[in-house]
Amino acid sequence: MTSEVVIDVKPKEISIALLEDKNLVEYQNETRSASFSVGNIYIAKVKKLMPGLNACFVDVGFERDAFLHYLDLGNQFDSYAKYLKQVQSDRKKLYPISKASRLPDLKKDGSVATTLSLGQEVLVQIVKEPISTKGPRLTCELSFAGRYIVLMPFHDKVSVSSKIKSGEERARLKQLIQSIRPKNFGVIVRTSAEGKRVAELDSELKVLLKRWDDAITKVQKTQTRPQLVFEETGRTVAMLRDLFNPSYENIYVNDDAVCEEVKHYVTLIAPEKANIVKKYTGTVPIFDNFNVTKQLKSSFGKTVNYKHGAYLIIEHTEALHVVDVNSGNRTRSANGQEANALQVNLGAADEIARQLRLRDMGGIIVIDFIDMNLAEDRQMLYERMCKNMQKDRARHNILPLSKFGLMQITRQRVRPAMDVMVEETCPTCFGKGTIRSSILFTDQLESKIDHLVNKIGVKSFYLHVHPYVAAYINQGLVSLKRKWQFKYGFGVHVIPSQKMAFLQYEFYDSKKQFIDMKEEIETK
């Protein structure tokens, strides 16, 4: 299996697609101005105590206050609180964490009302992003994640990933980390650390310690509250950190700055793989070139088609996701209805496992498969789903089919499910239902080009249009495009873009910056 990462960087957002054997399996999209991310650390104030829930609401600067439960304060909360006061008491000299005293563990059956007070400052980390009407979920057990290890201040244990099965390797890693671990820090050794040398682990430990030092220094120096003191690595690098494996063949990026950032990170964690990071320089949009746009359009939405005419209906409610499996217009199997149901269900299991990763669906997922009478067929379907879900990084639990033919899955949810709108509002009529004659569309484009070149003075630009329209503009020896180039200069470039609707168009300058030439009045 070959894996490729395609990164589409736009002025307002970054989109990341993971392809396995050219099939889209994971997709992330984040606005570049997004201020919230799992892993961010804030110095914030307790805004409201809720003794009934044994929790409190904390102001971290979001429109909805964040939720912090008593059990998420962590065993070492008292030690944290004391150290925080020591740090803030002296704005000039930082009190070293190695000298901080460890207080007794917090009682598990304690009360938030006796532990916290209104207006108290706490150092918190986001563990779950705002979802629907809920604000972010917080913890006071801070952690700094790296490729091989996770650093946890005010812990004293070294834990090794349970996925490392070799007893000798577990003991070796534990001994190595114990020898380099600084005082008052705990460490979790990740699966990817298996077989790594002490120099590599020590190097990453120093990087993570520097992040802690920078965060606590910011707490000491700043007085505004709430205040972001540590920002999780950019979406691009954060996803690569969790996903990166030696099977990656290529990482394509269409932006110089992000390309350098990704190359620098890959060089740090896998120097021999630095050459897989490549700058995409083609004129066709990067997602179109790698067939990502088409897969996005066909993989999202309420109805998802898969093998031989069968399809899924995916619905989302506040409490859970519901998936209905339908055989559609599939030709009946020669072996009878039972064999047909099994084939449809097995195909659905493959597609559903992909959809869970692709949409990052979390919480409770209920799947209504086509009824099967044979117990061995139901067991085969359960095993198929378990095998497909092995590639999923999110924690999950799968139950066998119930007597009603339903399969229940719980999957870790840390951010809202990815939702890509595949139904488009008409960009040419703005929902009015009437447009100018389609045959005049190219005349309209030429008037825009004339205005752009002769009035605004933009001599070189790219015109993105629907592939069908681009084919019409480029057809013939003396094509419409060639006529425009003779008339307005050879800086006129026509680019087919799959994301465009039929009579939609967009202009970009030579630096790929969007030029707004759309006027609603032109549709009348």
C-alpha cells in the first residue's frame, strides 16, 4: 500500500488529504485564523463553579466558556497551583520547576467547590474542541506531544506504549528515559520510539522541555487573562506528527512557506525521508491534479454510493450518527438473497470504515445492515469491520450485530465531524433562479478581462472556469483563448477547475491571489 499526502494551502484555509493507493481516506480542513486547537495551553480564570456537576466553567477567550471537571484537575493539581503562584510572584526571575515541591495527590472524591475559587487562575489545556453548542473541554494535566515521547510536567512516572510488545524493548526504553528524564517530569513513550537510540529520544526531550519553558515564561511575563501560552504545532505538522510512517512516498505542497515548514519537520524526525516533500508547481489546482476534489464531492453528503449500485445513507443527530445500508439497483446474486445481502454488507463495511476516518465521525455510530439469517455470515461481517478499523488511529469499540441487525460502534471524538457541502447554491443567479443567456457567458468573461487589463492594469492572471467551459474556450486552432491573448496579451491563462460550478469563474493574479470580479447585478 502506498500513501501520499496532498496539502492545499489557500490564503484563508489549509486542507490536507491523505491518499492510500490513490483513494482518499483522511481529510482535514482548517481556517488559518482558527484560534482553537486540541493541545493549546491557556492561563485562564475560573468563571463559574457548578457544585452539582462537580465541575466549573473557565473563561479561555471563546464565545462559550470551557468546561473543566473536578476529575480533570489531575492528581498533581495542588502542586501546579502552588508552583503557579511562585512563578507569578516574581516577574523578573523564573522559579525553576526542578525546585518545586510536590504536594499530596488530590482526593478523587473531593469537591470542586473546596478546591477552586471564583477568579482563580489555572493553567489548562484543550482536550476536546467546541462541538455543536458545547464549549471546549479542558484538563489541568498538561502534556507536550512529540513524535517519540510525550512530556508531562509534575508527573514522576515513565510509561511505555502497550503496542510495544517486546518485554526487552519496553525495559530498554524505560531505562533510557529514566536516565535522561528531568526532575518533576513524567514521560510517555510512544509506539514510534521502538528501536530508537538514546540520542534521538534525548534530542526530542530537549525540544519538548523548551516548549514548557517558553509556556511558563509567558505565564510569568504576561498579565492579561485569558492568555494563550502554548500553541499546538500547525495543523499540517500536527497531522504529519501523528500520521507519519515510512510507507509515505510523497508529500505534495503548493505553498513555499508551508513546504519549507513540512520539509524541516520531516528532516528532524526522518532525515532519510526529507526528499519526499515536494513543491507542487502545476497550473491545475493541486486537489484536481490528484483527483481529490472529485473524491470529496462523491464521498460527502447524505448519500454515498459504493460497489455495484449499493449506497449508504448517513444521518447525523446531536447524540449519534446513523448509517443505513441499501442494496439499491444491484443485480441479484446467482447464489440467492442471503449471498447478495452478505456481499452488499461486506462492501458497506469497507466503505463505512473509510467514512469514519474521512469524516472523523465520533461518539456513537449505529449501522443498520441488511438482515442476514446465517450466524457465520454475521460473524464474518463483524470480523471484516474489526479488520478494517485496525487502520483507524482514534480509539474505538465495536459490538457484534444485535438481533435487529444493528452494529454499534463508539469512536473517540475530539473535534466536530468533518462536513463538506457537496450541494452548491447557484453561483451565477445567487438563488434568484434566473440568469443571463448562457451563450453570452464568454462575452461576459471578455468584458471582465478587458476591465482587468485596461482599467485595473493586471496584465498577467489566471481565469479558473468549469472544465467544460475551459474546453470550449480552448477548442480549435484559433481558439477563443488565443483571440483573447492576441487582444489582451499573453498573460491570459485559462485553468479548468473541478470545484467551479458550470457558469462560475474566478480570477487570480500571477501570485495566485484571488481577485474579486463578481457582481450580483450582472445576473439580472
